[in-house]
Amino acid sequence: MNKSNFEKVSLILGPCDLPHMYELFEGYLIKDRYVIMIDNSVLTLRHVKKERHHSHLYVDGDTGGITLARHVQREDIDVITELVERLRNMDALSFLTDELLWNTCREDIDFDLVRNKGL
């Protein structure tokens, strides 16, 4: 994976505490509908929607976000490039067993994959 494959974009999240309060973040676009970003040393993946009137502006999507890592100390594009490459080379079963089962909070995760996919 080449660092130049990622497009840098802006993301608006909100409203936050007040109806008129929004926050602006920078991140990298993945698959035209996700932004991966590091803010306050936290690596997050968020579903986003493109703002029609701006070429590099996205707004929060319908699904929320996933915290992928905490205490990130390196350059954001280096961390993102390595992580995306590692995940692309991993099959789904390896991801479930090697990553999700070993989360730090050790809580059960309820995906309900059978119901959602009609299996």
C-alpha cells in the first residue's frame, strides 16, 4: 500500500454538546465512504457521507465510528498505511480470532451475523 493512495479530507462531526457546536477533523478517505483519522492519539474509523458542495468535505455518516487504537505516537499516514495493509492481508477468520477476541476490555461482542445476513 502506497501512502499516496489515501486522499486527505476534512470531516465534520456534530452537533456536539450544543445544537450549533460542530468539530472539524482531518483524516484519510477509504472506499469513498469511510474516514480513518488520528485525534488526540486515538485512531478511529468512521462512516461518512460526502458534502455535495465541497470536494474534500465529509459529514458524519449513519453508523458511528470504531476506535482502532489508542496512544498512537507516530505519523498518522504511516500508522494508517501499515494498519490498512495488515488488515487487507488478513482473512475474516484471522481477524475475528486474532484481533477481536483479544480486545483489551475483554467484553463479549454481539454481531448477530446469521440474522443480519440471512444465513
